[in-house]
Amino acid sequence: MEVLAERLSQLDSQAGGAIRVVMFYDTLMRRRVDLPALARASAGLAECVAGIRLHGTGRTIRMSPDGRQASAPPPPASTTVPITLDGEEIGTVWLERPGTPGSLDELLLDRLAIAATTVVERYGPARTTMADPGLVELVISSDSDEAARARALRLLGFAAALPVRVVAVRSQVPLDQVGGLVCPARPVKAAPLADVGVILATTLDPARFPAGVRAGIGAADSPDRSWREARTALRFATPRQPVVHYDDLGALALLAEIPRDASRDNTDVAAVARMAGNPEDLETLDAYCATGSLRQAADRLHLHHSSVARRLEQLGKTLGIELTEPTGLIRVRLALTAWRLLDD
């Protein structure tokens, strides 16, 4: 291996050098080296300090070209590449080359990162949040038998005796970050599935969901049932209430069972739908339905209560509902919720 590194370091041909860099790391992976050996070989090949850091454990390895651990304080890295596993960044590799980076440094680090991922998978377990979507689907599918579900949970790192709660998520924030925030103590696993993200956790803190995330939380029952509940709860999530527990829906969950055509044909729902082009009207209606109070709605809207009263009077006429009456408030709440459920 040292002879091969020596030859590669003396190559003049960039194309030939690139091929030999790939062959070099293929050889290392076949020999099943560990992370220190991987960093040591990379430092010898690059003729400068090479480093590997794993985020989950905080472990950092820095090797000099002479094969020893680098003892001097690390200078700024000349080139860095993330180590990724199942779509999650689990660490970083880098070179500490004085001056200008070499022409093959980026390729070398790409291969080093791939090799480091292989080592972590082999000698792990890696403390990652992202999981194999196939295993997650086995856990939450109603078609899985209990033996297959239990095996999938075990492979994902969940103890057999622990109940698993399922969360359905729509978010621009990466799933691994969301999972790490709401369940910092782990165990937690996440995967994209169809049109939503799935988070499996034994415990979670709903208050830690980041801004911009909508989430539905199922009960900590059987995972397949919890998944159905989480998907239903997600449909009820709004900008004003982005995180919804299925248990908190109560009888409102029945609205999710109504066929779409039946909802569209309902007079109250159709009236709310016609208002969709006016965000101000919908915001006023939403604030009033959320509080049940004219003055509290005015506080949410940062308006004088008389202004909100005039808006509600006009909206009541448009909808054909007396909004200040208890029955009218119930009708408009149900209609607004049913209209939102039409938009999945």
C-alpha cells in the first residue's frame, strides 16, 4: 500500500492519477481498514495532514504523511468534503495542505468520504437519524405482519419493549434536523415516504419543531395505526397551528372521513371556498373561529374590535350564517375545517 501511495504521489498525468486514486481507495475498502488506517493512508497519498471527524461521536482523527497522529494545532482546512450516510451528513473529511490545493485533492476527498461511510456502516452502528425508507415502510404499513414489523424495528435500533410514536411531517427543513430537534436524546429515525416525511420516535417534544414545519402526531400505539393517525392529524395542520396531535382532534377527526365530493357539495363549505380569493376575509374568519371571541380575534389581527365586528357582519351576510350565534360559530368552524381538508 505504501509503495502504491508513493507511485501515485509522483504521477504527472491527471487522468492517470485520477484512475489510480480510485483504485487506491478501492484497495483500502477491500482490506477493510478502520478509520485511523484510512486517514493514515490518505495523508501518505496526499503528502499532507488528512483528517476525519464524525459528528455523532465527536471523534476526530488527524494523521501526518509520516503515519503519525498530527500534534500541531490544525490550520484551516484547504479542502473539505462531507461524509453522508442515508442522505444525512454524519461527518467531514479534509486535507490541511499548505498553499494551493492539489489538482486531485477534491477527488481524493470524495473517495475518502465514501470509504469512511463504508467503515462507519461496517464498524458502527452509526448514530444517524435518516433510515432506510424500506424498513420504515415495513414498520408503519398495515400489510406488515408482526414478525416483519418487529424485525424492522430492531434493525432500526428500537428496543422491543418500547412503544414507537409516528409523526407525519411536511417541511423544507431536512428531516434529520427535524428529528434531532424534537428527539434530542434519541432513539429517532426518519425517512421520506411518498409525499411526506416520516419520523419514528419513542419520545418527542412537540414544542421543538422548527418554524415552517407542519406535523401530525399519532398516538404511541401500534406503528401502523399511529401512522394513519399521524397522516390524519397532518391534514388539520395550519400556519396558525402547525403541529397537531391526533388525540387532540377528538370528534373533529371524523371530518377527515367525509368523501371529498360530499364536502364540496355542502352549502357552507362551498361558501367558504368562494372566499378563498380574499386572504383578509379568511384570516378574519380563522381568527374568530380559533378564539370564539370578537375581542380576542381583534387582538390576534391587531385591529380594533369595531373593525373586526364590521368585517364579521359582512362575512356573515356573504356566508348566510349568523356568526355571533353559537350555532353559526359551530357551522363556520366545521365549514372552514372541511374546506381546508380538501387541500391535501
